[in-house]
Amino acid sequence: MRKPPAATKLVIFGVTVIGLIVAYTILFQQGVVAFVEDTSALKQGIDESGIAGPLIIIGLMTIAIILSPIPSAPIALAAGAAYGHTAGTFYVVIGSVSGAMIAFFIARMLGVDAVQKWIGDGIAKRLLGSQNALMGIVFVSRLLPFVSFDIVSYAAGITALSFWRFVVATLAGIIPASFLLTHFGSELVSGESQRIAVTLLLLGGVSLVLFIVKRIAGRKRD
């Protein structure tokens, strides 16, 4: 199968970027972004949607990953508040992985050749070709709440990381992170301040441990 010429890819890239910007602008003007950012309103809307509620969570999570400015954390909190941490985690994970796969494919389709040409084939293979290292980076990034899930998904697409390794690393990392967020959302509904505090401490503790491990690993490589 012949690859499209560079000019065609450039046009596709421009159309894709413009399409994403237009989509976000429409959602913003229609109040969808503000609605997603309001966990209480979102939870109420999900409750009123009945059996369509899970599909709304999955759809919103997918859109939030593809359109990076839309926050995904309020959706996870609302999912936990509406369905509890078990079912809520399941819906959030499906939406997150779906959005990550789409973002990965967009970047892979449009960006990997350009990056390899820009930095050279030899350097690209050394920097972007280590499957185990790239898989580990994606996995760790999924566990860190201060690392953008969306940007990592797009960035992984311009590396040589295989699709199935990307999905496995994303799935393994997003499950615990999603569980903690949905659990926090369910605790907010229960109103038990002590358990909420424990959840917050757990979130902070996990982030701190992972940050320390990352720093130590970075110093060893230096």
C-alpha cells in the first residue's frame, strides 16, 4: 500500500487540527464543556438519563481525551458518584482507552513520518524504537495524575511504539487511576469526610511515590 505524499499528509493534518478546534468551539459554545466541568450537574444529568447514562460517560470520556482542553477528571468523579467505584471505573476505563486509541491513531497517521524525517532515521530508531522503554513510560505516565493523559496518547502515536503495547500499557495504568477517581466520587456522595480524607491521602501518596521512583530512575540513567 502506497503512503500518501507529504503534501497530502499536510492537508490531512491541517483539516484534522481545524476539525478538532471547530468541534471544541461548538461544544464550548453549546455549554457542553461547562456542563462537563460541573461534577454535580453532570451527575444529575447522568442520573436522569437512565440506561443511557453509561453511554454518556463513555462518550464524554472519549471526547475529553481526543479534545485535550476538556477535563476528564470531573467525568470520572461523576461516574463514581452515579454508579459507585466498581461500575464507574469500568465505564471510565472504556471511554479513556477508546479516546486514547483514537488519539494514538490520529498522531500515528499524521505525525510519525514527519518526526522521523525531522530527527533522522538513525536517531529515531534509538530514541523512538525501544518498545519496552516506551511501554514503561506510557504505563508510568498513566499512573501520574499531573501528567496529561491526552498529550501522552498523542505523543505515543508519533513514536515507534506498537499499538497493542500502547493499549496494554494504557489499560494497566488507567485502571488504578480511574478506580481512585471514581472511588473519590462515590465517597463525595456518601458525605463521609473521614473516608474522603483517606482517599485524598492515598491519591497523594501514590503520586508522591511514583514521582520519587521516576526521579531516582532518571538519576541512574544520568
